[in-house]
Amino acid sequence: MATKKKILYGVQATGNGHLSRCLEFYPVLSKYADVDVLLSGIQGDLELPFPVKYRKHGWGYVFGKKGGIDYWATAKSLKPIRIIKDIFQLDLSGYDLIVNDFEPITAYARKWRYKHLECVSLSHQASFFSKKIPRPRQKGYLAEFIFKYFAPSTKKIGLHFQAYDDHVYTPVIRKEIRDVPRRYEPNEVQVYLPAYAEGPLAEKLKPLTDYNFRIFSKHTKEEYHDGNIHVYPVDKANWMRMLETSSFAIMGAGFQGVSEMLYLKKKIMAIPMLAQYEQECNAKALNDMGVHIVTAIDDSFGQVAAEWLQNAKVIDVDYPNHSETLVRMALGMDEA
């Protein structure tokens, strides 16, 4: 029997999208290879139900409370000397392949010190190497530079809301999302806007008394309820339970979360983070598909939300279960 390949799977742990994909890809990778996981980054909330061999501080941003990045907190979190040290201390000599989801330490350890290894980018960000990906009118040159150089790889398999190009595929939807029962209640709204404080958001939504708003917030540690407003800390068990009955979703324009809501046939309002180019690109793609996009939460948001709730529609998508196909491509078992 042939010996299994040894793979290091590097995953960005800022936010939850990369971790969600890891939950889906790791079991499939493990069918074909011995897999170690390295996580780097901050502000991730999902716990992984399998061993993580390496945890690194990495490089990421901190969510603010007014719609964008908290630049001061982000600057304080940066540890460039530690990142360089981690890159040069990471031993890749026992691995046959690096699989990477926008994770810089594994990518640069391979690029600078283990050039003979292949590094396969299996990520949303890999899709942006295609010029066919929708982008806003104002191009973000710094962000495009980051797409290209943040986690360099030798092979790219991109994921996006649609298969825009030859190396771009539709989203990977984790099994627990595919298995969510659909018992939708017409007045239940699930809200996840990690870059906004829950208080001002709740004030704008509270007058819409025909609807119950379940707001999941990164900025609170206590659950509380006020009429039709229900606020929860980010918690996977509560989130998954409430997905069963919610008909609407008010989300940031992050890739993985919106993809899951599209798959579940939720009526979606997407609000991209301010000055976050990747989410602006995602919003352009979603707008082209017919998803309702709001650029910011201002004094008129309550009225905007009321009108949307009255007229919202489901966007029909076809997201087949192709995790195994993509993993086989990453491992060189099938052609990409």
C-alpha cells in the first residue's frame, strides 16, 4: 500500500470564513493524506473538532464598532518580528505539500526556505487572480497587491459566488449547513455584522415590531432581550439552531457566511465593511446576482430595512457538494 502524503494545511483564522472551509476540507484531505493544521490570525470564533498542531499569531485585523476595521487595535495587534520568526522557525522538511487558505506563515516558509514544495491555494482570495471576478468601479490597488502577495502559492483553486473563470469554483458548503432543517418563520431575521456595535443597530431595528431580530455580536459577552430584539454573543450552537427558522439574513459581505445563506435560501441584505476592498468586490458580485446591498448603516437604515423586508426575495443558486473534487485537484489527483 502506498504511503500517504504528509500535508500541512495553513488556515487564516481572522474571521470565521476560512475556519468554516477548514471544517469541510479537513475530513476530505484526511482521506487521502496525513494532515497537520496550522492556524494563524485573530478574531476567529469557530472551534475546530480536530487537532491543530500549530497556532500562530499571524497577521489580521480587528473588527471595529462603526462599520469598518479598528485600525488602532489592529496596529497594536501586529507583531511583524514574531511573524518573521515564525516563518523561519517553521519546519516544513517532513511535508510533501502545503495546502493554504490565505495563510502567510506556511506560504512564506515554503517560498523562502522550501522552494521545492508545492503550495496550493484553496481559498476565496485565490479567485481574485482572475480578471473576470466582479470588482467595484474604484479599484483598490493596495488590496489587489495583498491578494497577490499575502500568501503566495504555486497553484490556485479559487472559490466565489459563481464559477467566473476556469480556476474558480462555486462555494464549498460545510456538511452541517447542508443538514440544517428548513422550518422558516416569516418574521425571523438573523443578523451578523461583526464590524458594528449591537446597540445602535438594535435601536434602528427595534421599531420594526412585525419582525424578531436575532443579533449576533462580537462586542458583547452577555445575551439579552428587549421586545423584538434578541442579542447574543457569537456562539455556534445558538447560531445553528436559529438558522433553522430564520427567513431573512442581514450580513456583512464576507464570502463564506453569505454563501451559506444563499445556499439555505435566505433573503439577504449584505452590508460590506467600510473601506474593506474584498467585501466591496463581494458586494459587487452579489449586487449583480440580485442581492440587496446597503453601503452603510446611517439614520435612514430603519426605513431601508423596513422596505427591504417587505420586498426581499430569494436568490436561486446551485452549489453542489464538490469538496472531494476540489481536494483531489489540490492533491494533483484530478486535473484542475
